[in-house]
Amino acid sequence: MTVKIIALCGSLRAASINKTLLQAACKVAPKHGAELSLFDGLGRLPIFNPDNEDTPNNAVSDFRNALQGADAILIASPEYAHGVTGAIKNALDWVVASGEFMQKPVAALNASGRATIAQAALIETIRTMDARIIDRACATIPLNGKNFGVDDILHDPESRTKLDDALGFLVAATTKDASSAYTD
């Protein structure tokens, strides 16, 4: 059985290093028995308004459906002013009450060694949503300043190893007999 992973990028920039990291993860995923799809609709989500939570528009429905169809979630997001990006926070707000993250294995990648505060805040938010953060699958893969493309990440031994490890632990956490070594 192929494990379906949905990837979310917290940056809306076309040339985001976090997006590049997730694109590399898409290429590595099959080695781990997984199919990783990058959800490209965070920028189309309206600003969260609890009054509209029960009657979402198409962008919100597409987002929720993508999450529901996934066995696991992989997030890579930058840090803006020591916080999570508005794009990722808005997306998470849309699914707090609807529960698409509940008990789902989630890993957070960080493409900058300097972005530690937002990474911790992101993980805390996701834990609050009752997701299963797979600590061993959460990793910093420092790409800032390297001008790496997807192939550069795949050919850099340190980056590739960290990405392989993260995906391996995330995929293992989706199996029924995943040991506690892969989760909190």
C-alpha cells in the first residue's frame, strides 16, 4: 500500500526554499513507499472567519478534502518576524474545528537554521490540534544562502540524508504497528 502524504508550504513565494525542499521530498517519497503531493492552494484560502466555518468556499473544501485523503502531512514553512507565516496559520485555522489534523502523523521541516522560533510555534499549534507530531521526522535542513535547486538537495549528502530520514520516520508512523520510537 502506498502512503499518501500531503505537503504544505508556508511560503507563497514562487522561489521559496521551503517549496524547493518539498519538491525534493516529492522525488524521495517513492523510495519510502509514499506518494507525496504538494498542495498548492494555501494562497487561495480566504482569511479565516469563524462565521464562515460551516459554509466553506471551494478553496477551503479543496484543502480539507486533500487533508482528509492523506495518511500523513508534511509541512515546510519559513519564519517571519519570529512567527509562523500568515499563510500557514490561516490554513491551520480553517481546519482546527473540522479536525482534518486529528491523530494524523505530521512532520515539520525547516529550510533555515535560523528559523527555530517559528518551527517550535508551528509544532505547538499542530499538537494543540490533536495531530501526532512525529518528532524524529521533524528536521532542519539548512538551505538558506545555498541557492539549491531540487537536484542540488538530492545530490547533497547531508540534505538528502536528513530528508530521507524525515520521510522514513513519517511513513513508518502511518503503519498500524508504528513503534513509539517514531512518535512523541
